[in-house]
Amino acid sequence: MILGANPPLLTPQFYYLNPGTYSISDKNGSVIFFQGYGLTATFQNWTIVGNGNLNSPSKLSTTFTVTGPLVLTAIYI
């Protein structure tokens, strides 16, 4: 899963994943522009809520393990 791919993923995306370990990356590297609001934001970290683990939450590319229901979020400020 790559955020910032073409087309950009600036809206929520939902995926059903089997338990296991997956990688995720923010391809753009940090700054994004929310055209509808005229705002820019910089990547801060990844967060999870639910059943799983997140490695290296502050890195643009990381891995996460799913063991049950899980929400993974990219935080931009």
C-alpha cells in the first residue's frame, strides 16, 4: 500500500486484510496539499487502534502486523 501514489490517496481508504505483516509507505515524503481547504500539511507519524503492532511509527515507510480488527492512520500536521 503506497500513499501518494497516482492517483493520490487523500481520502479514507478501507482494506480487508488477513492476519499477517504488511508494509506501508508515504511515497510523497512529507508535504501534502489539501486543495479544497487551501492547506498544506507535513507527515508526522503512523498510528494504530485495535489488534496489531506498528514498527517505526515516525518513518515514512514501515511495517505493521494485523492480528484482528485494526485501524491504521497517517497523521499530518
